[in-house]
Amino acid sequence: MPQTLSDDRLIVALDVPNVVQGLELAGRIGDAVSFYKIGLGMLTGGGFALANELKQEHGKRVFLDLKLFDIGATIEAAVRGISSYDLDFLTVQGDPQVVRAAAEGKRGSGLKILAVTILTSLDRADLDANLIRPGDIAEITLERAARALEAGADGVIASPQEAAAIRALPQAQGRLIVTPGVRPAGAALGDQKRVETPARAVANGADHIVIGRPIWQAADPRAAALAVVAELAALRP
């Protein structure tokens, strides 16, 4: 039997339209990847069904990226329902009241609540357009991360460029840092603005990196995933 080659520090974003294409892609990648992210774009295409099948039938870890935001009672109820799917990670917006409600909703389950700080597709001009207070984007990200962790988040979603500063926070001890905006050297940036390579992101303190298009749009997604796995393997002692 071939040895499993995957490294669960790599999370592949299944940003395809529906469950059929998601399963086909996961089949092509095979044992090169053990952890998948399913986002909002997949929900109407059977995202929950795909999450359940990947978890229960294929033994994969699953990150449900919904970035939930609502009043506390609604967040608590939504997270309680999602926790019954036995998934691994769920994102909510990093506002403390949202995080507290999510932490209550997942109580008693193994679901990890990850708080979104500042989306990696945003820069200072975007924050200005959204009426976010003035200041350096890295400093705002750091403050939002600290507040979310104090509110009970199991970890945060942040740019790999801010991972090292977040890892140094007292509140980040024993918590997860998951970094989208990761691009292998030479890959197109797409709509990401604050990016790093896989090795750099992990060296900066990320526990998991999220990569989508550079893998699933590759001519050989399995080979693209294995190249990232090899890059991460070189970092291990």
C-alpha cells in the first residue's frame, strides 16, 4: 500500500461550483491532501453534503468557511446546528460578541471556532471605503485577533504577513492561526493582496495554510498539492 503523503497543515479550498466537481477534484488529488475548505460559494451546490461525505466517507478533515455574522442568539443557534456535522473548523466574523455566541453554540463538540480578522483581499483603501477606523492594517488585524481570542475563539484567520505578530500575542498561546492568501512562488496573486509563500507563512507562525486556485486550477492538482507538501516537509526538524 502506498504511504499517505499529505500534510494537514495544507488546507485546499474547494472553490468549485458543486458537490460533483468537489468530489471529482478530491478524487484527483487523492491522498496528497487530508484537509479541505468549503466556502459560501459551494453552499447552494451541496456544500454541506460535500462536507459530510468528505468527512464520513473519505476520512478527510473539513473546514467550513462561512464567516458568520448576526445577532448572538442567531449565531449560537447556527453554530449549534453546524456542530452536529462533526466538522473540524468553522469561521465567524471576529467581533467579540459574535465569537462569544459561537463559542457557546459549539460547546461540547470538537468544532474549532476561527475568527476572521481582516480579509486578505483587503488593503487600507478598502478599509477606508468601509469606514473602518484609520490606522495601519497590521495593527488593526493584531487588535482584532487579540479581542477575538479573549472572547473565546479557538484561533484566527489572518494574512500570513501578520501571523508572526499574532503568534507573539499572549492570547495566542495554544490557539490556531490559519492563513489564506498563500501562494506558491510564481503563482498568480488573483484577488489576494497580502500574501506569502507556504514555507514563509508557516515560518511566520501559521498552523495551517489555505491554498485554492494554484492547486485546483492546476493542470495536475495532485502534483501541485504534493509540491506544497514537499515545501512544508522541508521545514520540519
